[in-house]
Amino acid sequence: MSAPAPEPAPCALRTARLVDAERIFALIHLHRDRLVPRSLGNIVENIDRFVVAEVDGEMVGCATYGIFPEIGEPLHTAVEIQSVAVRAPWRRKGVGRALVLEIVRRVRAFEPAAALVLTFSPEFFGRLGFREVPKDKVMYKLYTGCINCTKYANPFTCPEKAMVLELNRRD
Ligand SMILES: CC(C)(COP(=O)(O)OP(=O)(O)OC[C@H]1O[C@@H](n2cnc3c(N)ncnc32)[C@H](O)[C@@H]1OP(=O)(O)O)[C@@H](O)C(=O)NCCC(=O)NCCS
């Protein structure tokens, strides 16, 4: 008996273009209860870090990453997966997974020790191999991001979970 046909890709992935910036802004803004807000200017400045997912030419999702400005700890640097969003009608079809795995594939080139996410969707990231860590293990994130949060005064009482995917370095 022949092997089953491979699953069709749920979407096409590509690096964002400047023309996508307003759609990315709208998608992030739509999920402002779960995602850190971004200005249009911030998206434009970081457009080359965004990946978008398309189905039949329509943008159905986006994701990006940030790099923590650590100096002197090259073995412990982490990248943060950010702004992961999939339009509601296209959820649970593998689009979110494809976006996150593509971001992880891209950031591996920089050889970070880990990919970090702070998320209200721990089940989703758990399916992708991320594991929850205590927030005091990611103080770099708290000092560079959470400290400026306008939603919660204290990162330790914020309901977002900190999750990490260890990335193998090539050494
Ligand atoms: C979270 C989100 C990106 C997931 O996108 P998606 O395209 O539906 O995810 P996928 O279909 O690729 O799911 C991958 C796996 O996670 C599981 N999963 C996805 N969402 C889940 C959820 N809310 N609860 C539990 N499991 C979930 C899927 O069942 C699938 O499991 P599998 O390994 O058995 O196949 C999407 O729901 C979303 O945009 N939510 C709003 C914004 C948000 O919360 N973003 C995360 C911010 S950090």
C-alpha cells in the first residue's frame, strides 16, 4: 500500500512587506486584549522581522520576534516570539503553528539559547514544545518589557504565562 499523501500546507508564509503594515496593525489591534499593542510606526520599523500567513492571497495571520539587548551573556540570550495572531475563521487549521515554527526557524540562525513567549495561550505554545517557566527565570523580559506594561502593575500577578523553547546551538 502506498504512503498517505502529505497534509497540504495550511497557508503560504512570507516575510512581510511595507504594504502589509496596516493590515498587521489591524490584526494586532483586534487582539489587543491578548497581544501587546504596537504602533504602525513600530511595525514599519520592524517589518523585516514579521512573517505573514496567506490563504488564497489573503493575510490570515502574522508573527514576529524581538531580541533582548543583553551584553556579556551570549550563552543565555533569548529571542521573544511576539504578535502571534490568526484571524478567527482560520484558527485550528495549523496556521499559528506554521507561523511560530517559521519564526523559530529564522531566529535559529542567530543561535539564541532559547525562544521565550509571554502568553495567554499556553495550551497552544505547549503543543509546539514550549514549557512554562517561573517568571523570575526571565527577569530580562520583565526589565525590558513588562516594566513598561500599562495593563498590570506587577508582572508576577499578571496572568500571562512565561514559556520557553530551548534551542540547540551548533557548538
Ligand atoms: C493562539 C493562536 C495564534 C493559535 O492559532 P491557530 O492557527 O488556531 O493554531 P494551530 O491550529 O496551529 O494549533 C496548533 C496546536 O495548538 C492547539 N491549539 C490552538 N489553539 C488552542 C487553544 N486556544 N487551546 C488549546 N489548544 C490550542 C491546536 O489544537 C493544535 O494542536 P495539535 O498539536 O493537536 O494539532 C490563535 O488562536 C490566535 O490568534 N489567538 C488570538 C491571539 C493570541 O492569543 N495569540 C497568542 C499570543 S502570544
